Amino acid sequence: MTADAWILMGLGAAVIVVGGVAVLALVRFRQLCSTAGSFVCGMRRRPEDRWHTGVAHYGVSELSWWRGQSLAFRPAQQWSRRRLQITAHISLESAGRADLVLVQCRYGEGSVELTLSESAYPGFASWLESSPPDDRGTVV
């Protein structure tokens, strides 16, 4: 076999691997988005950080967030429902994105900012407000 044939075979194998990974990432993202209680959500820890696109999912006691461009089986971030508080929500209409809202949250001593669709915000706020009462101090 000539050197050119080996190069073409290697290039073909690389294209197949890259295409396979891209298909897996797309299937994973669609599966995360189709789960009940999920919504597309951008996230950053601090205002100077860059935005990361992903999918958030409401759990019973936490909000889980997966990166959109990852094949990880576990969420990249999880926030306890009891410690997460909305401090502000701002329409991004002035930035040309009337369909998005910026949600600033306090989490313990830190903070996190989320961008989600205008239609997903009421569900997020309702999920936080409907948290079950804390059972500490309850006498049985």
C-alpha cells in the first residue's frame, strides 16, 4: 500500500470519528432537552466570565445543569433548591433578544447568572417558590 493510500485511510477514519462524536453530542443534547422539567439555559458564575450554553433540569431538591457541548454523564453544575434565590430578572429586549431573560441568583455566598427563555422563567420562579418547607426544628 502506498503512502497516499495510508494518508487517505487515516483521514477517512478521522472524519468518521469526528462525525460520530458530533452525532452523539447532538443526540445527547436532544435527549436532555426532551426530558420533562428541562429547558435550554445559558450560565455563567461571574459577570466577567463567558457564557456557557446548556440544559437545566428541575429535580426534587436541586437544579442540575449540563453543558451543551459535552458528552459527560453527570451535570456540570448542581444547585440546591433551598440555597438558590432569585435576586433579579432582566429582560434582554434592549440587547435585541426579547425572547430571553437574564436571571441573577444568589447561591450561598456566591452568585450565578442564567439566561432562559421568557416562557421558561415563570416555571423556574414557581419551582423555587414552591420548595417544600424546611423540616429542621420540626418536632415529631
